[in-house]
Amino acid sequence: MIPPTATLTSYALVMARNVVISGGGTGIGLATAQLFAADGDQVLLLGRRAEVLERAGVPGALTCAADLSRPRAVRGVERFVAAEFGTVDVLIHSAGGAGHLEPEVDSDEPLDVVLHSWTLNFGLNTLTAALLTEALKDRLADPGGRVLFISSIAAFRGSGSVAYAGSKAALHPYAHALARQLGPRGITVNVVAPGYVEDTEFFGGAMDEARRERLVAETSTGRAATPGDVAATLHWLASHAAGHITSQIIQVNGGAERGH
């Protein structure tokens, strides 16, 4: 209830939160940033490509370009957050991918290819999330802070690239441990695991119609997910209403993980 002496505007300003979103310039991260910005929250978009962050067009959002798989770069983000926000209310890890946009290894040795794939995927999906969380966890609001990771249906099924699936699955025990560690401070930690999501850069242009039809056919809903589907779930998990939900993995895949 809004106090009788408060105006709607002043109450909104008091309730505005500081939201940090990695991978916030495209796809799921961008859709999520738009939802929080629409609430009047202050949003910080993180990503490797400054030009992508700048043209994201999220009203009022701050941007900071950094390679979150590099400790020195993450420390730079930490300093930026300290100067601009101080406290982080919501930390969302949307950065990652299967390496489709990255250069291939310059070697004919099969083990070099394996090493490159696993190192690349764990750097993109696991280390980016772990390094940023560890750098910012002392700045999380307590009580009421939220940490949200994006995993994948692949972590359950071993589908797609095995290295990608493994790097996403590694987030699950980390999130569970973090939930136990941060729970006494009133901070929740959860994971969202999407299935096939259209309108993202994830597949790097490698999705053909036959594969798309197969992935959609695996769902019970008969459609692909949109970035907005995942963003809405993240937005709710960050809400006051979800304050007693922690250490959970929420699947947003139209039932595809259950199979047909």
C-alpha cells in the first residue's frame, strides 16, 4: 500500500531497483532489460561489444563493455558498479552462447578441437557468470537481492554441443551452493533453463527450417519460445512475490524437456 503522504511518482522512485544484466544488448538479455526499465528500475547492460550495447535502446540504461571471462575486466565492471550503483538489487546472467560467433581453432588435431570447444564454452557460459557473481555478491542488496542464471534445456538432455551443455549444467550446483551461502542475507538465487528461443543470436545463422520444425515439434505448446517468455520468468523471479523461491531451476521450454 502506498503511504497516504506519498505520491505515485515519489513512491516509484523509492522502489526503483538497480539491475545488472550481462549479455544485455541482444536476445533474452535485451528483452529482460526492457521489462525492468519499464518498471522504472535503473538498468546496467554488460557485454563485450560496446556498439551493440549502445544501440540496444533501453530507456535510461547504462552500458559497460567488458569481456566477463577475464578477471581484470570484471574488476573494471565492479568499479563501475560501485561508482554508479553502490548496491545491486538484481543480478542477471544472460551472457553466453555455444561459440557459433567465435573463430574456430586453427588446428587439424582432434584433441585441439575438443580443448578449444570445452574451454570456449566454459569461458562463455560458466566463468562469465561465476566471476561476475563473485565480484558483485558483497554488493547485493540484503535482504531482497536476486541472482538469476540462464541455463539451457541442453543441460538436462545433453543435446546440441556437449561442451555447451556441460558448461550450462555447471551453473546448477553453483547456484545451489550460492543459494545456501546468500540465503541468510535474504538473497535468493535461481536458474532459468530455456529451450529453443527464436530471435536471438544463439545459433549464429545456423538454424535451418527442418531443425526448427523438429525443435518446435518437441514442445507441448506447438511453438518456439520468444525472448519475452524467458524475460517474463526472470522478471517474476526477481519480484517480491517470489521472495521464498530459491535454489530452483525453472524450465521455460514448452514441455520439450519431458519429451514426446
